[in-house]
Amino acid sequence: MSEYIKQREMKLLEQIGISLRLVLVGSSYWMEGEKTDLPRDAYSVTITNRAGEEYRFEYTTSHRNSAPHKRVKPDTFDVLECLTIDDPGSFENFCCNYDYDSDSISALKVYNAVCEEWANIKRLFSEEELEPLREIEIE
């Protein structure tokens, strides 16, 4: 990782007041029950805010950045840009926005997971702190 990226990461973490810890825990499929994909490196991610509150979740890399290929540890931006940083809304709107079948049990499971993540993100971050995270997606 370049020195420039490291500096940008540190500036962002300081700006939103969090620490982020990644620990390789093994391998996993990208989505539960996914049979057609190759396993990917799985990391336990812990985000801690200024108040000491934590959110822990699993993050998986692409299979080309995983063992047995060249293992590439994700950087802060990789992880943060994947977070749910806006309210997913109703199940029907979620399905419409992300092209899920609203009559699908698996879509409901995904929706519930997204809502759970959103609840954790709202607990950790103020609206002001979310703005820099929203800008990551645009880059």
C-alpha cells in the first residue's frame, strides 16, 4: 500500500473518529449458500467509535485476492465503502432498488441483514460522521 493511501486512511479514520481492526479468520463464500463461487478470505472487522462502542462483522475479499491466489489484505477504504450508510427503507423499496424478487425468502434474509447493519451504523456514527463515508462510494 502506498504512503499516500495510508495517509488518506489515517485522515479519514481521524475525521470520523473510529478505529478499524481486520483479522484474517479463514475462508467463506461471499453469500450464504452460494455454491457456484470460490471461497474467499474472510476477515473479522471491528469498528470502534470515539465512545468505545463497537460493531463487529465479517468481510470477505474477492477470490483473486484470496488464498491460494495472491492474498491481498483489504484496506480501510475497501471495507468502509461496503457499509450500509443509508436507510434501506421498506422491503418493497429495497427489492425494487436492488432488483430482488419481493416474493423471495433469500431476498428477505438479505434485507434483514442490511437493516441490521444499518442499525449498527446509525448507533456508531452521527449524520456528520457519515458524510465522509458517503463520499468514499463516489470516488
